[in-house]
Amino acid sequence: MFKKIWKKPSIPRISIPRPHIPRLHIHLGIPDVLKRWWATLKAIPMNVVRSPLGTYRQLVKWRDWIFAKIEYLNSESEKWKRAFNIVKSPYSFLRMMGFSPQMAIGLLALGSTAGTGAIVNETLLAERSFSRGDSGVYAAPHDVPTTYEEGDNTLRIVLGSTPVREITIENVSVGTVFTGSALPANETTAVLIGGVDVDSGTDTVLEIGELIIEKSRCKSMDFTSINAHTIKVIGNASDGQSINVTPGTARMRAIGGGHHQAEAMVTSGGTYDRIHIDAPTSAVNGKIGTLRLSNLFTKGGACTFTRMEVGTLIIQLNEVGNDGNFSTKEFSIAASVTGANWTVTDNVELAMTEPTTQ
């Protein structure tokens, strides 16, 4: 007998697909909004900081560009000045040697036509100048003359409402002391410093903090109508002298002008027919911090100082005289000169004549 084998019947597996249940996304949006708002809030200070820095960097670039151009132009200007100074050297050398501007120009013109080399005249390259010792009429504080006439070798400074810190004229020859010179027509003074008796107007004076007249040679030297706080008359030699020590009540004085005060007018060396400083405008006094006249070598006319209000007046180490006669009193300080403090010492009388023409 066959053994009956029984097998458990296999039941086919039925695959039932699972139903797709979508995930539920719930987005309220509040956290993201807060995050973005906070990020923007944190960025604001840095934006504020970075914005001026960026602007500043741009400004620095523009500044550096402008300064580079300015430095370039300045360097070019200095090169041209140096070139002009080299070219004008013959004229400057003749002026330094004591020749008048007219004689220097004449010699240069002669040399340029007679010689083989070309000589360039400084007047072709630059204007006349007080600092270079050129004659003319200067409206203080300008270094270039307002007017100049060919053949007129007078140095004149016209003072107005602008105070001048300092005027210095030194180492010059004036009047008839050099060959070919002469006083201007109808003039008797080689040096005239002072205010003005204005016709049909208000007279003017010169207001000066410190007036120094020293080491000069004059045919005669006279002082009138001056009020000073301190007057020092020291070591002058003259061919006759008259010094009136008149007490006064003038105050100590200094001349200021702040930002608008003019800078110094200084000239050294030169030859002039006459020197004249005045204040010709009605009711407008000339004002000078320090007026220094040193080593003026003059002949043919007087050195006259008048109509001034001065803080300190110093007259020292001058030689005055022309005729060898003590009775003529070539050195004179009139009774109209007053001082609150006087020092008069070591002034002597010596017979002397005018110097020879150079």
C-alpha cells in the first residue's frame, strides 16, 4: 500500500496595496518672518557703518587725484621760476652792484647788441617789484607799483586804510649821490616821510609802532610835528645840531590789523632820486607796525620826518651835515616833537661836507 502523502494546500498571497495617505504640512510662517526680521535688524548697523566708509573711500580717491594734480602744477611752476631766475641773472647782478634800473637796462641793451650772446632783460619776464628795489609808486602793501613813468626814479609808498606790519628800506643810495642822478623837479628833499596837509580835506598823520632811523648819511635831518611815547637820540654826529627835549603825554603804541594786516615790505639795495612815504587820502592815516630806514646814503636834499604819532622813535648812529658850519644846525629836532620818555646821549658836532658822487 502506498502511503498517502498529504500536503497542506497553499493559499495564494493576495497583495492589497496600502492606501496613500499624504503628509500634512502645517506652516504657520511666524518663525521665518521673525528670523528674517531679526536678520534685517542686525544688518542695519553695519549698513550704516559701511555706507559712510564707502563714501569716504571715494572722497579719498578724489582728494588724492586733485592733490596729485596740484603737486604737479607746483613743481612745474617752480621749474619755470628757476628758469626765469637763471635768465634774468645779468640784470639782478648789475642791480646788486649798485646800478640804477635805467643804467642796468641800458648796459644790458648795449651788451645784447654789441656781443655775440643774447642777453634777456628781466623786465621782459617779470613786473617791477618793491622787493627787487625797483622805483615807482607803490600802494602799500602791493609789491608791484601802481604807476611808473620812464625816467622817474623816485621810490614812493602811498599808505591807505590797510595797516602794514613792517616797511624796511636799507642799503640804498638816494638823491644826487650817484652819477647821472638828480632830485625831481621842484623838490628839495631826498627823503620825505610823514603825513600830509590835505588841501580842502582832513590832514593825515602816520601812525607808527616803532620808527628806526639809523646808520644813514644826510645833507640835513629834521624832525617836526611828532608825538612819541619814547624817543632815543643816540650816537649821532652832525655839522651843527639843535635838539629840543619837549615833554609830552603820548601813549605807548603798537599797530595791529589781524588777518587783514599787510605783510612786510622789504627792499635792500638800489639807487633812487628820492624816497617818499606818505598818506595822501583825506582823513585816512597811514599805519605801520615798524618802519626801519637803515644805511640810506643821500646827497643833494634834506631827510625830513614830520606829522607822526609814534610809539618808539629811535634816531641813532647817523651822520648829518654839508657846510662845515655849526651854526646852521643841520641836525634838528624841533620843539613840536614831544616825548613822554627821552634818552639823548653821545651826540657830537663835527664839521663835515657832503659825500662825493659815486
